[in-house]
Amino acid sequence: MFRALSDFITEITGGHRDANAFEPNDYRLAAAVLLVHVMAIDGAVTDVERDIVGRILADRFSLSAADTSALVELAIARDAEAVDLYAFTSVLNRALDDEGRRRVVEMMFEVAYADGGLTEFEDNLVWRAAELLNIGARERVQIRREVREEAEGDLGPRDD
């Protein structure tokens, strides 16, 4: 309750909260942890993946470069401590509507396809998170197809 009042006052007075404002129940942190987990699940974190995580977070949550960097670092730390996905998906389920949760799954696939392909580990992780976010299999597959097509379009024609 106090946090909501504090946020309201900060907003109407034009104030700015620093990156330390990312509390454990902040849906932005929960989403960032899921993205970081996708980035790291295949054991190889590339600069491209790290850049896309930062870009997605900055764009989707309207963050400054400093706030984005702080959020990514905090998400990496939280991911290292995490036991399961539920702690993060439950925050997202409480904070977001259906479209918001769909966007989180889309963001996860964007990170997974950042390095040019989707590994079975990444696909399994997004599947588990989508289930916890109440995104059905049909919708998840459609999101994956859309993100894959966009990623392939960004890379140009392929000689597979």
C-alpha cells in the first residue's frame, strides 16, 4: 500500500526512482529474470543475446540505459539464486493481464532466437514458463512461429 502511494507521488511530482526500486515483487524484475534464464539456459551467453535482453527490457519498460543495466544485473543475480520459475511467473500472473503474459512469452522467444536458432533447452524453458503463465500450447506455438518468422526475416534468406 505504501509503495503504491509512494509511486503515485513520485509520478505526479515528476520524480525519478533509481534502479534500486526494482523490488522482488516488481513484474519488470520477474520478466527480466525469465529473459536472463533463457539467455543462459544453453550454457553459452553471447553478446547478441545480452544486447537483445537489454534492448527488450529498455523498450518494453521504457527504461534508461542505467536502469536497464541495473535491472539486467539484478536479474542475473536473482536467476543464480532461483530454485524454480514459479516465484517469477506468480508475480507476473498477479501483475499482468492475458496480453501482458503473452508479451512475456514473446520476449522469451525473442531472446531464444537472438543467436539465430532455438535450442531444445530454450524451447522447453519457454514451454514451462508459458504453462505457468496460463498461455496454452496453441497460443505458445503461434507466438513461437511469429517470432521465428520475424527473426528469419531479420537475418534474410537462409540456405538450409
